Amino acid sequence: MSDVDGRWECTVSAPMGEQSFVLTVQSSGASFTGRAEGNIGAMDVEGDVTDNVLAWPMRVPKPMPITLNCEATITGDTLAGTVGAGFFGTFPISGTRMA
């Protein structure tokens, strides 16, 4: 099991308010698969793993359809990084590993 694997309780600090979701990660070499579930809906995700850094696109249907470009660094039981939302800007993401 990789240090990035597990369930992560995440929060994105966006202009329309904090958006929370649970990110499940299962890595395999230089990639991962998983699921994101929260008030944005539920969706399968997949992305890249480089050391302790995850990078993945997340296609959300609401409040409007958009592809978010996410990157997060895992340090122990914390996750921190950014979510790029195209012309809307870039927002911080943070999270903690769920027991």
C-alpha cells in the first residue's frame, strides 16, 4: 500500500463557499483510481502519482459542468494542494486521512 492510498476528507476553498468531498485513492505504480463523493455528486476519478503527489482531473456536473485540475501533496495524514478551475482561477484544497 502506498502512502497516498486511503480515504481523504477534503475541502476546497472556492469563492462560492467551501466544497467538501471524500476522495478515495488506490494507487498502482505511477497512477491511481478512486472515487470522489460529496455535495458535487459522486464520480470515479483517475490520475497520476509521483512520489507523494497526486494529480487528477475531476469533471463536476454542478453548479455548472466544468473540469477541475487537481494536484495535492500527501504528507503523513494531511493533503494540501490546488484545484484549477479554468478562467475561474485556482483554489486551495486541504484534507485529512480518514481512519
